[in-house]
Amino acid sequence: MAENKDLKEIRAKDGASLYYSSMFMSDAYATLLLHKEEGAEALIADTVREDSDRYPRPTPLDVFKEPPFDLSQEEILSCLEEMSSRDEYQDISRVSTSIGHVFLYSTKHLDRDYAFMLAEWIDVGQFENP
Amino acid sequence: MGANNLKGTLLSVAGIIREKSKAGQLVSAEELLLTLKLEDRAKPEGDE
């Protein structure tokens, strides 16, 4: 029905359907919520892969403490530990900048040197070279 | 189910999805069914 064109379906990895209205939620936000429902590990991995592929840029670890992620430091560290032992997350890697901030990237889309250079620019370089 | 009932159900489904989206939440098919059942039970007698 034409008046319900805002109603959208999004499918989880297990095939389950979830619904939202595009009047109140963007497609990107709905995808992010879906990843959140699928578990924090999947949420982190999919966000990092998308950042590494689309922009490309490494993802600051602290971003997962902010809304809409809202993960605690303990949850993030626990997820990373869990992810390091699972095959499907072996492409998720980390680099630390010269001031000690951790960034995540996907080795499917970025190599380590390039990820480090981008992280260093985001974290340090852009503020020293305005 | 009559045409009026079907239209009413569709309006309810759309309303639930929009309300949830406004609150920043996705809705599953199971949750929709449950909410519709609860709404149906809450209707006064003869209000079908």
C-alpha cells in the first residue's frame, strides 16, 4: 500500500525478519541496530569492515563506547578477546597510535602500514597540521 | 477475516513499527504478533 512505503524489512544473518519505518530511522541506523541485536562481536566486526572498506579508515576503539553502540570498556575488551579466537573475525586487527590510542581495521580492506598511517593522521597528524 | 478487520490489522502493524522506530528500535515478526494479540485482548467485547 502506497501509504506504507516507509515500512522496511531487514534480514538478520539467521534469516529472521525485522521491521522499521524509514520515516523515523535511516537504513544505515537500522543496519547498525541489526548488528547490535546479532551480538557485540558482529557489531564491532561489521562496523570496522565497513569503515575500512568504504572510507577507507581505521575505527577508533573508543567509538564503541559512544551511542548508539554504548558498550563498556569491559564489554569491548571481552569482545576483542572472543573475536581473536574465532575464525570469522581473523581479519579484524588493531594498531596503536604514537599517543597510545587503539584503532581497529579489517585486513580484507587495509594493510597494516596504511591502517597505521591513517590512524596516526586521525589521532595526531590532523591536529598538528590544521 | 473481513476487509475492515484486515485494514485495521495493517494499520496496527504500521503503527507499531512506526512507534518502535521512533523509539529507536527494530521490531521482529514475533513481537508484532504478540503486540497484536495483546491489543486484540484489550479490545472491549463486541469491538471486533
